[in-house]
Amino acid sequence: MKSSKKILKKILIWRYKNISERQFIYILSILVGVLAGIGTLALKNLTYFFQWVLEGKLIRDAHHSLYFIFPVIGLFLVYYIKKYIIKKEIGHGISTTLYAISKKNGIIEQYKIFASLITAPITVGFGGSAGLQGPAVSTGAALGSGVAQLFHMNTKTRMLLIGCATAGAMSSMFKAPIAAIIFAVEIFSLDMAFASLIPLLLASVSAVITSYFFIGTDVLFRFKLQDAFEINDLFFYVLLAIGTGFASVYFTKMYFGITDYFKQYKNPVHRLIIGSLAIGLLLFLIPPLFGEGYGLINNLLAGKHMAAIGTTPFKIDLTNNWVIISLLIGITFFKAIAMTTTFAAGGVGGIFIPTLVMGSALGNVVAKIINQFGFHVSETNFTLIGMTGLMAGVLHAPLTAIFLIAEITGGYDLFVPLMLVAAISYALTKYFVPYSIYTHELAERGALLTHNKDKNVLMMMEIHKIIESNFLTVTPKMTLGEMLKNVVAQSNRNIYPVVDKKERFLGIVLLDDIRQMMFNQELYHTTYVEDYMKTAPDIIFYEDTTETVMQKFKESGAWNLPVVKNKKYVGFISKSKLLSAYRTKLLEFTS
């Protein structure tokens, strides 16, 4: 241990002497990209191993009821791993990473490197209806934060390296380096300046090269664009955009609804039992919901509708187009339910891939219905653009949606409908759902990073660090003489908080208000603190955000305001110290 510390110390000394800060950040961004790429590949391959063992062999050769059994087993395994091995909460990858950036200065616990790496493949590999992108981001972000902490990088660089890790995870997962950079900027509100763009480029490229090195040219979506965009189809794309917009609202509302329902069960075992049985039943009735769902997407893109739907426990006529349409509508409707139930039961995964699955099914449905009425549109194009619409709406990431689909199709021939559908779907969803699944809870807690630098700096400030507690307190029944002798004479402040016996804040006494009475000894024993006490201009509550505190200073015009926690006096915050802390944080955040 000591030898490793000595080696690290020598590396840091050599770095300070020979490599500039910017060059070192470039090196670290490449390192983080490679690590994120390896972590993502490990996550994917472990998941595919479980799927190959279970789905590829056992489910095909054994009874259909295994669609019910395997997800239940997987969720129980994850529960016991979390409880007895990890012993900590894992959380959703992207949401927890956003919180770490906004409220923890980019410090991410290192157990998150392996937590998702173990639990997500079991959840998804055993059939849980979730994705791997969130866990990949969680693993990569923890690696990026760890590298930054190891080399003692500042807060700004730590956040940048987390963004690099996010781009690396996305790039490695989809082999779409441009979309990966846009995803990091769009979701994590990174500064799109030259200083941050180069590290993101290096991380994204190094991650995709790592992916090519280990798995060659194999990609998640095996598709090559064949049908060009037709201007005559523009009206139908508008219909698709409206459909994906409302589907995105449904997806988001369903997620929050099911999540809130399961919160009523305080015991995690109860959530596990109810959730695992529900997801098992869903997968038994609708097998295409099993696992991530890449097979369904690839089959729909290849025009293999029978393979996409797979085997079902019902005897139905799969040669009838309206039956196929009905089944795909069912997949569209129940994917959000299956995914959220997987999470509610304790499973670990992401929402990114389920969004693509739901979008592909919806896009294919719209195209099939249009074709049933005598028109002709490309089902593969609508499948792709349906994915774009859902991604733009559910994730609130229209640019990521556009560039991801453009990259995986190998060209930009569909750029016009991609932009149209993404814009309409995003605008429609944003109207009904102001925040995405990733950011809803953070926004409610006032912990959401945006592209507004001023708000970001205010949000990242920690109020408790600027509270001054060296104000001497007085009580209402204290005489003027006692106050002057025991408090005023001992204090270098001109304001005195008034509290009761339980330390509850009652008001303030200002030195200016008692200055004229200080030398009138007749008042020393006949007047009391309560005679001079006045209401504070405003009160800062301990849980207030920095933005709220700033607003209270602005509206009250005060120079000092008291801080109260659970009705008890804590201290004062001065405007000068608040502004000084803001300036320090601003320099730290933007330098």
C-alpha cells in the first residue's frame, strides 16, 4: 500500500513538472474512455452469457413456463446480492450520477463500479425487462470519478471526466461516437466549449476503438438503410410524431404511477414478491418483453414480424396483419409496465433500451396501419423513426435521438423526418411532462443541473458551510442590564438572536435599537429583551436552496438573516459571505 502511494506521488510530481494541466486532462479522458468501454463490454457480455445459457437453450428446449420462472429467480438473486454482498443502495445509474455531479461535487462511491456490473446482467440476463445503458453509465461514471480522485483533479475536471465516461459508455454500447458526445452534453448539461469538447471526443473515440478491438464490427442493430425519405410521406411522419409524443407521456406517467404504487410497501421483501410475480406473469403472457429486447428491434428492422413476436401461449392466427398489429400494440403498451415493475421489484437496469423497444414497436404499428389502408410507407424507416420519437420524448434528448439513429443507419438520408419527429415528440412531451424520468426527482429536490451556469453554481453551493454561529443569543425575559453586561459587552456583533428555553427562534434585537437606552441605568432592571425584540426581515430555513436564500436577501434588503432548522435557531448567513462563497464556487466551476 505504501509503495503504491509512493509510485503515485512520483507520477504526480513528474506530471506537474513535465505535462500541462490541459494535456493531462486529455490523457485522463482517453484512459476514462478505455475504462468505460471495457466496463460496458463486460456488462454486455455477462448479460449475453446469461441469456445464452437460459433463453438460448433452456427456454427453447424446455417448457414455456420458464419465461415466468427465470425473471423471478433473477430478481431474488439481485435482492440477496444487494442485501448481503453490496449492502448499499445502487439506484438508477443516470439519476444517481446527475445527483453526484450537482450535490457531491462529482464524488461517486467506488462500490458503484462493480455494483451495477454484477446486478444488472443478472436482472436483464434472467429476463428482467430493462436495459443496460443506465448501469453502463453508472459503472463508467464511478470509474471516471475514481480516476479524477486518484490524480487529485479539481471539481470542474472531475465533472468533465464523468461526462467523458458517460460518452465512452454510450459510444461503446452503440458504436455511435457522435451521438455519445451529444448524449453527455444533453443529459449532463456539460459546457460545449472547446476545452470540454476535445476530452469528450477523445473519450468517445477511445471507447469505440476499445469496442472494435474486443468484438470487431459486431453491432447491436444490424441494419442498413434501403428506403430513402419520400416527401409524400411527410404527413404520416407528423402523425407518427404525435403518436410518439403521447406514447412518451404515457411511458413517463406509467413509470411514476407504478413507482409510487410500490412505495406503499415499506418492506422490500413485499415489493420483491409482488413485483417479481407481476413481471413473471407479464413475460409469460408476452414473451417479447423478456430481457432488453434487441431481438425484437432487429427482427422488425429486417421485416421478420413472426420472429419479432416469437412464441405465445395463445393459439392465434399470425398470418393476419391486424393480429400482428394488435400484438405489437400490446408490446408497446406493456413495455413501460414491465420495465417499471422490474425496477420496483428491486431489479437493476436502465430505461434507455426499453424506450427504443417501445418506439420501434410503435413505429412499425403506425406503418402497418397506414399500409393497411392502401398507402405505402417504409416499415423499416417508421420503425427507426419511432425509436427516435420515443427517445426524444421520454429522455428529453432530441439531439441524441436524431444522431444516434442517423449513425446506426450508416447515413443521414432520414435526417429530415428524424428532426421533424424528434422536435414534435419532444415539444409535446415537454408540455405535459416538464422533466424526464432521469431529472424529475432531482428537479423537485432542487438538485438538477441545467445549461444555466448561474443556477448551477447556486445549486452546487452548500448552505451549511456559510452559516455563522458565533452570535450570542438572548432570552425574552432577560433584563436590559443583563443583556448589556453578558451579551453586548462580550460580542463584536450588532445583532442578537432571541430564543426561548428550547432554543426556538423568536426574533432579533438590533444594537441600533438599544443604543440610546444603553446609558440609562433606570431601564436596566425595568425593561426586558422582549421590549426591544423585533421580527426578523426574513428567515432562512435550513433546507432552503441557495437560489431561495439569494431571493430572500434580495426581497428583504437585509444584510444578515437568521437560519432556522426545525424551528430552532442555528445561526446567521450574511450577504457578504454568501456572495463571497458564490464567487469562489463560480471560479471553481468555470475556470
